[in-house]
Amino acid sequence: MKKRHLIFTLALATLVAVTGCKTKVKRVAVDETIDLSGRWNDTDSQLVSAEMVADIATRPWIEEYTAKNGKKPVVIVGTIRNKSSEHIETETFTKDLERELINNGRVKFVANTVERGELRQERKEQQTWSREETQKRLAAETGADFMLQGSIKTIIDQEGKESVKFYQVDLEMVHLETNEKVWIGDKKIKKYVKKRSLKW
């Protein structure tokens, strides 16, 4: 009987604890900086992409290419490798890079490898199912002149509840035909994280 009473009391206490912890949600501005865990987040992604693109756009490779070829360079974003110790959604970061580069107006952009597969499939289907005057031609894609590639790496120094997280993003703009690197950039972020002790 005592054992049954103890189990009931523990179950009731657990239920009270769980129902007592209500989730609180508050809408915030999308550009507001909020660091909860100290890990890579949306603010880091936007900050790094904006600064990197600002640097890309001010270097001489764009003017040199435009003067030689009479047109803006066409860029494609290649692989941004996550070599860090965290799970980082690199696609979000690459989309931030693409947006900043397109909006900058200094270069043109073409679809990446994944996007091209879907577009090519659509064009193939149009050859069979769409009216002739609306069909888009096959093999009429704009080829990229340069590919932007890179990596995200971390170094973590931790002692007890304190840690220092160092992020380094390295990017390179490479000419697709010659493999020449026309621009190399990096951005570093350092975060001090202190975990709070749990209070009951």
C-alpha cells in the first residue's frame, strides 16, 4: 500500500511539474540579435554573408572581368562545407550569400546544382506537354564564369561551464575555366559562453 501511495505521489508531482512549466512565446523582429546557446545562428549567417559580399564587390576582379569581356561576371555558389563541430544549415548561409550578391548588382547569378536538376526536368517535360510557342529551349542555359566555394570551421576551448567558441568562414571565388582564384576572403567570429547553474 505504501509503495502504491509513493508511486501515485511521484506521478502527481511529475504531472504538476510538467503542467506548471508553460511555454512562453513572444514575437520578435527578424533582425534582432538573440543568442541562446552560443552556437552558430541566423545572426551569424547574415552578418558573415553581408560582410563577405561587401568585400567581394569592392575587389578589382569584377572590373577586370567586365573590362575584358564587356559583361558582368556570372557566378554560381558551389559547396560551403561544414567542417565545424556543430550542425550548421549551410543552405541558409549560401542563400544569404546569393541574396547579398544579387542585390548588390555587380554580378549575375545562375541556379546551383540542385536547382538546375529541377529546372532541367521542367524543360524536358515542356517539350512534350507545353504548347510550342511557350516551350523553353533545351541547352540554352547561361554558363557560370566563377564559382564561390568555402568552408565553416570551429575551435572550441572549454573549461567547466565556460567556453570560447571561435568560428572561421573561408570563401574563395574561382574561375571555372582556368581554376584561377580571383578572390579569397575570411570572417572570424568569437563567442564567450557561460552556462548558468540550474536552480530548483
